[in-house]
Amino acid sequence: MFGSDVEKTVIGAAIVLWFAHGWYLNTRLERVHAKLDAILNNFDGLRNYLYEIDPQFDDERMANASLETSVRGGTNPFAGIDAYRVDNEKREQGKRTLNTPFADSGM
């Protein structure tokens, strides 16, 4: 199949370089993914912070707090449906909720 030792050496070197190049690109791609994951985590932290201090979510926070106290032995048996109703109304009106992703416009 191969005529001389030079051809075998060239083809072998090309195969080795091809695998080495693939390995190098794979390690660089892993670094890029790690950096993008860190950036997305930072944006998620920013979203949580901004949603914590934004007064437009007060009704949703109160409904969730009522649900939590109801689960722990509170007196409101309809706290779950109230929290669902608040969330559902906001989504129908095209408003953001506490669970809306940061990149989503909500509309």
C-alpha cells in the first residue's frame, strides 16, 4: 500500500498531528465553556439580586411567604392556589415573575 518509508512517516505524522490538534481544540473549548458558565452564573446572581429588591414582585413574595407558612402548619388552606393565581395573572399580562429568566423579556 505504501511505497516507501517516507510516505509512512508523513502519513503517520499527519495522523498524530490531526489527533493532537483535536485534543488542543477540545481543551480550549472546555475553557470557553467554563468561562461562559461563570458568566451565566453571575447573570443569574444579578437576576436574583435585582428581583429581591424590586417592588413589582412584592405580591408574589407575599403569596410565596403565605404558602410557606401554610405548609409549616399555617391556617390558610388556599395559599397554594393564591400563589398560583398571582403567578398566572402576571404571566397572562406579560409581566415578569420571580422565575422569569434574566434574558427573557417577559412579553
